Amino acid sequence: MRPFSRAPKRSAGETRAAAGSVFSGAPLRGKKPAAKPSDAGTEPVSPSQEHRLQQILAAAGFGSRRACEQLITDGRVEVDGQVARLGDRADARTQVIRVDGEALPKMRPVYLAVNKPKGYLCTSRDQQGRRRVIDLVPQSFGRVFPIGRLDQESEGLIILTNDGALCERLAHPRFEVAKKYQVQVAGLVEAELVDQLKKGIHVAEGVVQADEVKILSPHKKSSILEITLREGKNREIRRMLARVGHKVLHLKRVAVGPVKLGKLAAGDYRPLTNEEISRLYSAAGRPNTPKAAAPRAAKSRASAGKESPATPDRQKPDLQKSHGRKPPRRRGV
């Protein structure tokens, strides 16, 4: 067994950000759903699942994070036989964590595709008691969290999981995992609008833009569009279209990366297959290369193989100086 690691000190802002992006869940309990495919329960290959101990304990039902921090401070928590300290991190899937000598059950990964209906919230807590998307799946899956959000009036594909590493990657805009939507808007959409949405629309946070836009069904009273985004801001599609004079009548997300909504009925769920999970990890494996920079990078690699290995030494400082400059910040096309 590998020893648990000590977490570096963080500022208060970093701690809050990390707490919002870490998702650990309890193990599956009870019977497995009948609709679950035989390969969906197999653990996929994924990065380390190290999280702060208080988060793991809170997810396992030992109280609030503050209460779990007190358990650690009191020396009642052990990881692989060593007394834990506040700030330690551990992997609940591979390491033995004990509280007062009793071992926590191993966390089993859960990956679910849910067709969120209108009126449901993509949140784990709601003080007003409104319906949440996590209420659509049985409690036997343990504690799961939505990846990303759809606003209350939108519907479509939401992925629920207790896999913190995958959740963090898919939710972070810098990994640019494509999300596809079908949008019905009021009025006839002209072809010029497609170019405008792809070029960018100014909103309060700056310029937002669609990666792809297709007109699926143009009509005088309403039109249906297919819009693909690689980063999402709050109500981004509705705000973009409102700025160009088209009110959104209906919005449904139909794909997240390689996972498609398909014929999943509103309010239903299904476990992801091993192939879908692996492809999600591949899609979020590293930040995408900016479109404008990709051809130049390919050309540079091709030309590099043709260069003579006997480059004069006197040219090296100039080359290093050229490549050492920080390139200007650019936005996608």
C-alpha cells in the first residue's frame, strides 16, 4: 500500500474552489438496477482519486466537513495504519481509511446519464426543497453529483458521478469538452446569424461564442438550431440569442463529449458503458490545441524533421530568444 500524501497549504480562495470541485460518494448499496449493463460496473482506468480526508469522511456520512475536521484533529482517523493529520489527502478507492478503528467501505465509481426534465435543479442542496436532478436516481447509488449545470427551464443530458477527477476535468472550461444543444427560438433565423454566433457575442462577462451552429429547421414563427459549445457560462445560449433578437422557446442538451442523450426518456437514467467512460476521459485528457494554432504546430513539426542537425551555435541564442517570448493571448475562432 502506498502512503497517503500531505497536501500543500492553500489560500482560503483555493480551498473553497477545491471544495467545490471534489466529489466523493458512498459505495453502492442494495440491488443493482436491472437496466445496468454487465460492463458498466467495471472500474475504468482513471487518474488518482486523492481528496482531502474531511471531504471523504463527509461523503461517507460522518457529518459536516467541519465535524470531520474535528475527527481528524482528535486523532481518530487513520489512513493505512497511520494517524492522519488535518490537510492530509487519501484515495478512498485504494487506501484503508479507519475512523475509531472501523474501516470505511471502498468507494465504488458511479457514472450515470440522466435526462433532466424542466423544473429540476442541478444542485446538491436546495434550502427551498425544490426538485433536484439527483432525486431522479435511486439512493442505492450513494452520493453522486452533477457534472456541469443546466438551468431550471432547460432539459436534456446531465452526467451524475462520484468520480471527482472526471467531474473536475469535464466541468473546467480549459479542457474544452464539447456540449451539443438543440434550441428552438422564436422567429426565422438568417444565415448571417450563424456567423455572428460563431464570431462572438458581447455579454457581461465578455465575448461568448459558439463552436458550431447549424440551422436544422428554419420557419417564420420559430426555428430549430443545433449549437455546440466548448465552455459554458450561466444561461449562455439564452443570453447570446437574446442579444441578437431571438427568444429561446425550448432548450435541450443532447450530448456531452462522446455521450449522447439518444432516446432516453425525460426523468430516466442509465449507467454509462465502459467505452463511454473511457472516451470521456480521453476527451478531457488534456486541453485542446487552439484551432488557429494547430496548422502552424503541424507544419513546425514537419519542418523540424527536415532541418539539418548541424545548426551553427551562433544561431542558437536568436532561436531561444524567439521561442522564449510569451505568445499573445488569443480567443478561438
